[in-house]
Amino acid sequence: MRRFWTSIVALALLAAPALAAERVTLAQNLSPISGVTIVAKQRGLFLKHGLDVQVSNFTTGKQCLDTVVGGAAEIATTAEAPTTAAAMAGQPIAFLTRTEYSDLKTLVSSAAGIAKPADLKGKRLAFTAGTGGEVYTATLLHAAGLTPDDVKLVNLRPQDMVAALSSGSIDAYNTWEPHIGNGKKALGEAVRELDTKGTYSETFNIVVMQDFLKARPQLVRGFLAALVEADAWMHANRDSAIDVVAATVNMPHEELAPLWDSFVYGVTLDQRTLDILNAHARWRLDTGNHPPGATMPDWTKVIAAEPLRSLAPDRVKISGF
């Protein structure tokens, strides 16, 4: 009889439905800069950690963070530009980790006579307002001894820049990959990339609202655990990682592979992360590109290091957080 009831209980347990994965929406920039979240989703790592992550794709991190602030998603992939804008506007955001950084770049028309950044004077230069591209543009012009008044600035979405350069409505554009590579592929010898290496690195990060972090700490921890695992897998499986990201962003492997090392992936909170946030916030204060009365953010109230530290303390490398 005991064996009979043991068998019944065992069958009941087998028949019981598994605990449902927690559902959450990720607002993601559909680009290789989101490589870590792309791999975590495509490799099933979110599900492994009990999360049903629904992805809404956008073309800029600003759109992603705006979506989270507006309540249509819970987690954003975003750069430092939207992050500092939100923090200085008093939005209660929580910065969880950096996942990537990369240099922004400049593509110019070969016919425009632009051999060095100083040659941008008098030219029509496209950028994307409200993103790291805006700070890169200001930094590049300053390094070249130019001011914004020395060029004609044109605000464009990254996906519209190649067509604008092709039509001759702009002479150059500043943005992130893969839009530089896309321009080279589409326009060939009609364009060239300026040497601007080291001018400005843009970070890509994970940001949520403070209330969400307080209400769903285990969900956040599971999300970060999936990212840590994805990061490790990407570094151990380079070619396979390129395949996964290329397929998701609709790029051929052979086009993404040469650009892959432009993206420095790493789930971390380090001094570079803090330095770039501070540099960007100082740029806003110096240029007046901030809400009235804004001051330098207190990053100890914005950066939430404990969730990542609880998973991988070696990945938190800034003191005081």
C-alpha cells in the first residue's frame, strides 16, 4: 500500500505544471552594442534563470530608456547620454551594470575634401541628438579646434544617415557601429572613415526604475545572472557569439566579424563607467544641455551596485558603491 501511494504522489508531482517564468519587457537597441542581452535571450539564459523576457527593439538607447521611464517596459539597454539626462531631470532610475563600450566614429564623403577632423569646418555634419553621438560630436569638434557654429549640424536617426550621405544632403556623419560599416558597404569608395580613435567611447548599460528594483529584486538578480553567463559564453565562443548577434541584428557574419573587436563586452561596474557618466554630466552642465537647476548627479543614489555584487563581486570595481 505504501508503494502504491508513493507512486501516486510521484505521478502527481510529475504532472504538476512547472513554475511559470516571470515575465518582463526589455527595451533593447537592436544593434551589436546590445550583444550581451541578445546572447542571453537567444541562448535561453533568461529562461534558465526563471525569466520570460519579452524584447521590444529600438534604434537608440534614448528610445529604450524613454520607454522604461514611460512604463511600457521594465528594463532598458541604454548609453550614458540618456542616463545622465534622466538623472539630471530627477527621474528615479537605477543603473545596474555596464555591458559594453565602444568608440564612436565619423564617416565622410570622399568628394567633400575632409581628410582630418579640422576639415569638417563649413561642412554638413549629421549626428543623433540626445545620444552619445551628440557628446562625441562636441568632443570631436573641440579637439579639432572647431565650435558647433563652424559646421552645419543635422540631427538624423542612425538608420537614415547612409541615405543622406549618398544623396549629398550631408557631407559626414557621426555615429556608432554598425552604421559606419553599413555606410562603407553601401557607398564603397565614395566614403572614407576619419581617424578619430580614442576621441569618445560610449558605454551601453542596463537601467531600470528604482521602484522596479525595490519591488522585484530577485527578478533583477536573475536578469543580471543571465547577463554574466552570456558575457562569459561570448568570450569563450567568439565565432558562435558573432553568429548569434549577426543573425539577430540581421547582419551577415562576414560583415560583423571585422567589427567585432570594436565592441568591448563586459558585465561590470568599473571606474571607466563612472568616469564616462561624470564626463557626460559635466558636458551637460558646461553646455547648458540640462533641465533648469540641474546639478551633478549623486551617482551613489543612481548606481545600484548590490545586485551585481551579490552575484559576482569581482565585477564591481568602483569604491563607495
